[in-house]
Amino acid sequence: MNPETVKATVTSLLDAIKARDFDAWLAFFADDVKNYSPVGTPPIQGHEAMKRVFQNTVGALKDWKFTAESMFVAGNEAAVKYTATGMLKNGKLVVIDGINVYEVNDQGKVQTVRAYWHPAEVAAQMKK
């Protein structure tokens, strides 16, 4: 896999997240995508499950901001360090820092996502 193709695919996917463009975001994933979010939990698999992820995270937040701080491409994977912030409907601010590793298949679609973030920290922010 050409590293520039991997970078372009992941960059476009991140642009769709920033824009809260659900249809564009979903189009970057293989039909049978596996999303380990966070790593160590059973994967979320397929487009229907990914729709719920988007709706329950990005869709649930007001004033959404997503910043990709850095990207490192190796082979057919890209690791992205990011910070996402948003306001819950109840007015609470949520900040998520993490690293996602995206594996891009030969068709140029994201096949696997491995998300490294701290669910307990996010849950604690929601309770404040």
C-alpha cells in the first residue's frame, strides 16, 4: 500500500469527522470494519454499528471540535494523535485525548480501527 494513499484516506476521514459529515465519514470504512474502541474491548463491527458510534459521540455533542495533532504512516496503517472537545446537551464540557490507529485495506477503505483513550476519564467528565 502506498503511504500517500493511506495518508490521504485517513486525512479525508478526519476532515469528515471535523465537519460532522456522517455520510462522508461512513464512506471511508469497509463494510465489515472492526472498531476496537477502546482497545481491549470487543470490536464494534460493520456499518450499522459505526453509525451508532457516530450518533452517540459526535452527534451527541454541541460545539464539536476535533484536532488531529499528528499522524504517522507506516505500511498500510496511520496512527493519529488527537484531541476532541464538545459540549454535552446538559452543558458539560467533554475533552477526549487519544490515539487512533487506522488500517487501510487494498480497496482504500479503513478495515480496522484501534482506539486508545481513557473511558473512565471521559465518564468522569460527564458526571461533573
